[in-house]
Amino acid sequence: MIVAVAAAGCSSQILHRKTEELGGEHVSFTTSDNVLLRGHLYGSGATGVILAHMYPADQSDWTDFAEVLAAHGYQALTFDFRGFTESEGPLGTRFADRDLLAAYQFMLPRVSRIFIAGARLGAEAAILVAAREPVAGIICISTPLSFGDLNVDEAIRKVRAPILFVTSTNDPLVAGQPDILYRLAEAPKSFEAYSGRAHGTAILFGPHGRELQILMLRFIAANDSSR
């Protein structure tokens, strides 16, 4: 089990599993600028869910939920952005949408429809990809208006797929920013705020973890045209 712990200057961070402890099928794919990314593919089925991690973190934050998705008949992909744990290349968060697009293209021939769930950096990338590519829906956890060189206040207006925004009411890292993005979004949208200060995927390992898992499963099922 991964546990959340308090960290100075951050609401929480996750203690990560070792690579050999992660399940699923080991997979890899290459970005448009030839950076090799590695991930884990769980389950099967016509509906795919890509899980994009936050910063600082890695794909192991999503392992438990990927296994839950697989048990519910979905095909789930976790992966590391460039420069993180299993993936190659220099650390470069400004390329997160390019990395997520490579994951999207990897999944595209394997499934009929794709959902993307992301936290912080991963949520920024999810919005940027969904603004350009067809997706069935996106889940954005603890999403700031900008992260590093990424900015999504314009892109969020271009997303047409349903969006689920999730945050913590007292998260100091994104205070009020998910609310702004919710108001800017023109797609079908919903918003959930949990009590506390947990940030990003740390919510999954706190008192609201089970609630969040159920919420995401319901969102995916409600917007999955095959079900």
C-alpha cells in the first residue's frame, strides 16, 4: 500500500512503489521528439483510461486505481512523463502534453474510446490533449491555471468532452484555480470538492480515497457510450 505523508512546502507527497512492484504489462512508446516513455497496461476492453501523474510523483500513484479499472472491464495505462522514474529523457515538464499525446497514440489502436485522468501536471496535459484530440471525457484533479510553461486557461474553452473537476477545499497549491477553470469550461462539466488539504493523487490515499474512486468510475461509466 502507498501511504500519504506530510511534506514541507507541499500538502502531501506519495511514497512510491519500486518498479518491480508495479503490475500490469510493461509497455513503452516514443514521443514525437524521440523520447522513450515507459508504462504499465492493465486489463482489457474497448474503453481505455490513461492515467497521468502529477509533479513531483510518478505513475505508481495511479497503480491501485488502474487495477480497479481493470477489474471493472477497462483497459488502463499508467506511464511516467519524461525524466521520471521509468522513462528516459531529461526532466522537462513543459513537454507533458507531448508525452501524454504519445500515450494517447499508443492507446488509440487498442481501444474504441479513451478517457484521460490527470492530477496537477497530468491534468494540465489532459486539458491540452483533449482540446486537440477526440476523447470520451477527462478527469482533472487539483488543476492549476498554469504549471511551468504550460497554461490551460485558453485550452479549457476548446475541450468538448465531459470534464470532471476534483479538488480539496483547503489545498494551498491550487487555491481557487480549479473553480476558475470550471467556470471557463464550455463542455459538460461537474465539480467535486473534498474537505481537507490533500493535493492531487494524495486524495486517493486519504479519507476520501474510496469516494474519489467511486466518483471517477461513475463518471467514466456515465460517459462511456459502450455501456
